[in-house]
Amino acid sequence: MTGNWKTKPAVAILRMCYSVGVTPPPHSGTKDCFSEMVEAEWTFDAMDICQLLPRTILFSMLKAKDFTGMIIAARTMKELFDFVPTEALLIELAAGTATLRVQTKRNMDRIMEGSRTIEKLMNQYRSSSTQQGQQDDDAEMTEEERAAELCSVLERLIVLKAGAQDADPREIQQLLGEAAQEMGVYGIAIARDAEQIAKHRKVVGKFPGQQQ
């Protein structure tokens, strides 16, 4: 468990838990809060909460430096309510700032640097996809291909934030598996078990324009 319930990251997730009617156990950390949200029986009834919850979780885990938790949470949210990060959210995460609207010089410098980081990671992803024959360099992306790109860039960004970009991929996968077990979502985030995903889905269908 990373941190305790009194840390700001955990408090942010706790507030989101309560907003969807989930009561986490006392002294919950970020992973515990996330696990409780997955296990509880509830569904989204508004698009704004569906958009706010992922960013709150990701920023909370980023502040807690829970990088494996971030990746597992992102994969789980993709399965349970079709979460796909927007490019704006990726830039915010890269910059380490929760809003693009604060126009201070320091914030703008961080946003510009974050934007360059995301552009670089996107170029790496596209180059890799083209080399593997998964994508035509001149073809326009489908909605599914764009979603795959954004989700992959998010994971690449988190690995970069963790300073693990040169780590053995097998070691990273082992750590992700351990994190998923700890969070109680191995069947969803790693095994992608259809029965487990259906059991814990948080939306009925999709909200209009959910993937961006």
C-alpha cells in the first residue's frame, strides 16, 4: 500500500469514492481506494463524473509516485468504463499540472515541455506501429487505432515518469502483475477476463463522445 488515508493523493480518491457512493475502509491508500471502487456495485449516471474520476485517480497516484498502480488503474478503467485519455490529459500528466488554464510563466513552461514529451512519445508509438505493420503511415487513424495510441502513450509516459524506460519489459510486466494482484484487478487489467469485466462494468453502453 502506498501512503495512508491522510495523504493528499488518498484524500482526493476518497472524495471521489464518496461521490459515487462507495465507502472505503479506514486507513485506505490509493490502491485500496481504487480496489473498493471496482468492487462496489455502482454505475456512472453523468458524463462529468465519468471524466473527472480517471484524472483524479491518475493525478493522485502520480503524486504518490505509485507508477505501477497508475498503469493498472488506467487499464482497469479502460475495461470498466471505456476510459481513453485525451491528449490534453496526457500533456497535463506529463507537465505534472492538473490544469492547462493557469497562465503563469512556470506553468506554461511546464505545459510546453509536457507537450513536447507527448509529441515525442506519439512519434515513437507511430514509428513502432508502422514498422510492425500495424498501421499505414499515410492512412488516417480509426477511432480504435487512436484510442490504442492514446492508451499506449499514457503507459509510456508513466514508465518514463518512473525512470524505467530502459528497464527489462519482462520485469515491468512482473511488477504490473504484482500491482494488479494487490489491487484485486488481475482478472480485469492483466487477464482481461470477460466475466470479471462484465461483473464490474460501471456504465451501461457508452456515453456519447466518450472516446476522444
